[in-house]
Amino acid sequence: MDQILVGFAKAFQLIVSFDPEVMEITGRTLAIAVLSCLVSTLFCIPLGSLIHFRNFRGKRVLINVIQTFYSMPTVVVGLMIFIFFSRVGGPFGVFNLMFTPTIMVIGQVILISPIVLGLTVAALSGVEKGVFETASSLGASRIQATLLVIREARYAILSAVTLGFGRAISEVGLALMIGGNIAGYTRVITTAIAMETSKGNVELSIALGIILIILALLVNIILNRLQQK
Amino acid sequence: MVLIETVNLSKKYAEREVLKNVNLKIERAEVFALIGPTGAGKTTLIRILDLLEAPSSGQFFFNGEDVSSHQVDRLALKRRMSYVHQRPLVFNMNVFDNVACGLRWRHLNSSIIKRKTEEALDLVGMASFRNGSAKTLSGGEMQRIAIARALVTEPEVLFLDEPTANMDPVSTAKVEEVLAHIINQRKTTIIMSTHNMSQGQRMANRLGTLIGGELLQTGTVSDIFNQPQNRAVAEFVGVENIIRGVVEGKDNELASIAVNGEKITAISNLPVGEKVDVLIRPEYIVFSSTPASGSARNVFKCQVNRINTIGSSVRIEATCGFPLLGVITVQSAQELGISIGKEIYASFKATAIHVIKRWN
């Protein structure tokens, strides 16, 4: 119990003193999670719309596969990326991306995209069937009618993005495997917590954990504000 | 000038044929109502005319242009039409944006959008709701917004699919008032569907009766209601006395029709020996306690079988050698002392009868 209280005190101290290392790790954590979320959203919304609006053979199976990947273990994604991007024998090894923030973004995009994509398809399916047709009968082109349906599903889509962000900011296995937890370069809050805990520095881990939760809370408050608009 | 024309238009869903060879011509600025029971194909026909569905066969011309032709710019054509769906559907945005969206899709400038949207909201009496969320409105208010949204783009033709279905009488009256105002103010061609015959009668210049996917009769309100061309139309438009008979004799236009051993005199040009249906609207039958001495050619002694009071009118079912249904006021029923089993006289004029050829 004392450790938790000390952790709270330490977190408070680290935040108010703008501890340079903590600020740097926090900034990187936020940047990687936000960027991953943004990239994922940018391609999942059009792709989700395509899946929703087009009728094709195997559509149901595809949606089931996407939903299965919701629970994909982060270490499995890490392993696959390791195999593909390894400098020794990996097909994309030439890009020299292993243990860089870029590969962490790629990994997180792969990790969260099934969630954002699957929930976008579900969000679009939840829009009243007549919306597209009504827009169409009022003179909207296919693209204009599609954009209207996306607009109608905006709250549910934002929830999908929020969930994706939550998974991106909180995962540790992937960041550790492909980022390498390099101080000043790829270290993020979750990998720092794992490392400090293994070193027995529990108070600092608790402090970093609290900062992570505050960060997630702030981002969720912003996204909720957007939902209410 | 003909704005819309269909030639042998048919639509099939799998093996079910929902429209069968529909031939229809709608003049510019006409208000045309498709009437028919639920499931008759009215919505399907309107959806085809609004280019939301393609017909299985047949042709559809808009302003003389074959719509099925590949040269036709379907989006440009669609933008000359508007459609108000049966179930009021508004978008999750405020009332102003709901009405303005059609104009925004046409990339008009913002001052024109503002002016036209405000005019449309005024037209449907919803200007005070402009900043409110459309999703919080009642069904009737939503439908008025849907009408404003459809009208704001000034379409050449407005499709209304059962615009007051599932609405309470007060909302129905308000929506009808808005539509009547539009019909009087603008020269928009309106094609509406309704299963409410009196609504069709009130709003339209011309009616088309669609039953079982077939356009059985088109004509003025008077044509459809007083001279239905077949039994199905007669039944739908509320002719409750449809009596089978055979033309037995002719005297110029006057035909004597044998009905269950009785004779009904009616105006008909059908030949002697023709099997016919005799159609008499219940409201044209006069009941009296003694044989009527007026000009009615048909007077029958009847026995009352059933009495049913609905509001201020009384429906009387009687046997006059053939079954006959009449409607009189409660006051008349009291004066006649109508009761079950009582003998009364029913009379109706030859001109009140419409005779159609029977096909089976």
C-alpha cells in the first residue's frame, strides 16, 4: 500500500517538475499512439465503407476474419514484423526499420486496424438503411451519399477510433519486441514500466502507470467532446 | 405536355412479378395519385420512376428521353426529381442542414442555400425549428422537413410515397395542408401513392388504380369512383354492392338486368345476354317504409338483416332478392324505425348504377 502512495507522490512530483526524461517518454508514447491511430483511421474508414457498401462473395467471412483479429496477441504481431523486417533475411530488411519509432507505428497500425476496421463496418451497418437512398433521391452522388452515411455513423466510428487508441497506447509486447526499448529513441511508457519493474523500481513504475492512465483519460475526454458536438 | 411515360414497364423480384406491363402517361404540372391496397406495387413503381430501381423490362421516358439509354446522365436526371419516402427519415443534424443538404450537394453558393432553405422552411411552417435537432421532431414534423428538403431543390417532379402513412389525424391534416399549399403555389408535377382513397381524391387531378401490380384504370376522380371498369377497382374504391346479373332486355340505353329473379334497370350499352356486374354505391340507395314515389326506376321490397351504426351513419344490410347494403343517417334510421327483420323499401335511380362486363 505504501508503495502505491509513494508511487502517487512520485507521479505528482514527476509531472509538476516536468521531469525531462518522463516528458520525453510521454511525448513519444503519445506521438506513436496518435500517429498509429490516425494512419489506421485514414485507411480503415474508406476500406470499411467499401466493405459495407459493396456486396461481394465472402463478405461475411471477411468480416468474421477481421473480428477474429480483434484479439490478436501483440507478441504475434511483433513476431510477424520481426520476421518480415529483420535485417537478416527479412523481405523488408533493406528498409532498416527494426528498433525505430517508425516500425512501432507500423506495428501498432497492424495491431489496431482490425478493431477500427471491424467497428467501422459495424458502425456503418448501424445507420438507418434509408439514409443512402434518401440522399440519393435528393440528388446526392454516390460519394456524397456515402459521406453522409459516414457522417451519420460518426459517433460509433469515433468510438472505434477511441478503442483503437486505447489498444495502441497500452500495449507493451509489440513495442518491446520491435522497438527494443532504446532510451531516448524507442522507449515508451509501457516499456519503461516493464523495465523499471524488473529493476525493482516499483514506485517509478507506478508513477509512469498513473501518467499513462492520465494520458489515456485526457485523450478520451477530447474524443468524447468531439462525439458530443 | 407529357413529362413521364412508361411503356410495358414490369418488375420481377425472383419469380414474383410485382409490376405487370404498366403503361402510364403523366402530364407536366399534373398531380397524379396512385391508389391501391398495400403491396399493390405502388412504392416499386415510384422507386423505378425516381431511378432508385431498374425495371425488369419495358421503357421509361422522362421528358421524351429514354431513361434506360446509356447516354443519359442519371445523376443529372435524378437532380430534376425529388422523393419523399413513406417513413419520415431525417439526418442526424439540425433542421436547417437537413433541408439544405440537397442544395449543398449541387454546390450552390451559401447565400442562395440560406435563402432557399429559409423559404422552404417557411413553406412547410417549420421556420422556428431551424436550429433544433431534426431527430427530436415528431413524425408529422419530420415529414414536413422531408417535404421541405425535397422541395428546396425545385424539382420538376416530386414523388410522395404514402406521405401520411402511420400518422395521427392531426399530423395527417397538417401534412395535407402543406401539400395542398404546394400544389396551389407551385407548378411542380406531383406523383403520389396512397392507400387512402379519400386522400387521393382530395389531392389529385387524376388517379391510377394499381392492384396486384397491374394499372387497372386511370382517370379523373369521378371516373374511378363512379365508373370503375372492373370488379377489383370497384371493390377497392368502396363500391360495396356488386351484384351479378345478365342483361335480359334493352330499350335504347336502358338495360333490364336479371338478378336472382329480380330485375334491375340501369343505363348500359352492353348487349342482351351479356354477363355483368351491377355496381351500386351504398350512399345512392334510399330506404323508405312505403314504396318510393319519386323518379327512381328501381324499387325493391327488402328485409333488414343487419344494422351497424358508425358515428353519425347507419349501415343497413338487407335482402331484396339479392343482398343490398345502404348507408343512411342515424336520424333517418330512427324515423324509419329500422330494426332487424323489418320490411322496408329500397330505391335507386338507373343513373346511380354502373354496369360492367363480367369476365368469369
